[in-house]
Amino acid sequence: MDFIRQSEVIQWEDGEYKTIKENSVDDEYTYLFIDYLPPRKFSTYPKDLEDFAVGYCLGEGLIKDYSDIESIKLDGTNVLVSTKLSHDPEEDLEQEGIVQERKGNCEHACVCRLLEYQGVNSDSAGGIRSELKTIEPIESDLTIDATQIIKDIENLTAEAKIWQKTGGVHVAQLKYEDNVIIREDVSRHVAVDKVIGAAAIEGYDFSKCYISYSGRMPADMLIKVIRVGIPIIFSNSAPASSGIDVARAGNITMVGFVRQNRFTIYTAPERVNLEK
């Protein structure tokens, strides 16, 4: 099922208008229930949700490896994840740096945190910005040819089937040797979570993988990728300055504005073979 809805709309162009049928993404709310943590809410393109759950847990540092997950159950768009680490709300509050008292303030803090989680998305849930200091720089000898970067973005566009039909999703692509994983979602973060999760399930060596995707590259996206040990990321869009800082700190190669026959390398250029 493609989760695409067709609507009758009016199209205006150069003073003329007509009624046509237009496709749009039928996005839905997805809730992640991870151990005993408060639920996390996301607006998603509701396919490949198991991949998303695995990738999210890895990118947020909630697990170290796919083997840390005991079970994943789908109930509609609700995803129930059980891990060997049995995370609880108090641990989550500590990760966020929330100071709480054991008496009256504790209950208040828990309630406020629950309300906050009911409205957050993958780029802000889990305290990833506050955990930057815990991320070790990536050591990887993976390299990529300059011409391959262009080819990969072209393939990304060619394989973005839902985007081609609707224009309403982001697409992410993960490559490992001769293997390619492509996932789409209304959220660029969830799209990347999905390819990371799918790669983890397949047992790929992340130090030999790289990601290309559509969308900006802010700090939270880079931290997600660095956490799992992927050394190269590139996009047809722009980086944020926070993303550049994180990419430099994590020794990740970040390439932006990949368009036709050009791109811009922001960090760790040694992984790009510029002569090819």
C-alpha cells in the first residue's frame, strides 16, 4: 500500500485555471513506545516502521547494537519496542539534564516531560544535542569518488517513487559495498532512521556505509549519523552551521548542494577522491 491520497484541486497557471486530480502523501501519526519511556510522537509516511524503530533507537543512543532489541511489535501505527536495557522515565529525564526533586517536583517534572514528548519529532526527542560531548570522532578509511556522489544523488531522485508521485516526502539512501537501501518519509529524520535501521537489521558494517538524502543537514541529523559510525553523508540541500560544527567534531565527511555536476565539501575532504 502506497498511502497516497488523490484529491480534486484547482490548478492556476498564467491566468488560466483548470480542475485536476493531484496526489498527496497520506501521512499519519506514529507513536514509539520504547521500554518504560514516555511515548514519542512522529508524523510519518507509515511504511517500514520496524526499520524506523531500530534506526531511531540507534541514532538516539538508546541501544548500541541491533542485538540490544528484544522485540518490536506493530499495532497499526503504534510501535512497541522492548530492549535488553529496559529504559525508564527517570533515566530519560536525567539524559535531558532536568533537575528534579524526589518530592513534589518529581511528579510535576514527569507530567511536563510526558506532555513535551507527545509533541516532539525525531530531531528533538532524546536529548541528542546535549549529548554531543559523548560522541567519539569517527575513524574510517572509507572513500568515495567525486563522480559517484553525483551518480548517487541522481539515483536517489530516480528511485524516490513516492516523491515522484506526490512531491511530499524526503528520501534517504544508504550504500554498503554493492548493496543499496532506499526509504522515504515525510520527515527527513525518519527517512534516515529507516535506512539506518534497515542496515542494522541486515548486519551491515556502518564504518563502510555512507548516506545520501534530501534535506538540510543540522546538528541533530549529524549526531544521529555519527552515533552509529557512518563516516560520509551528502545531500542536495544545505548544511546548517550547527551541522558543520558537529561534522567537524565527529570527523564525518559532509557534502552539500549536490546538483548536476557540482557539490560543496564542508568537512573531512580526504574521504572524497576529487580527481575521479
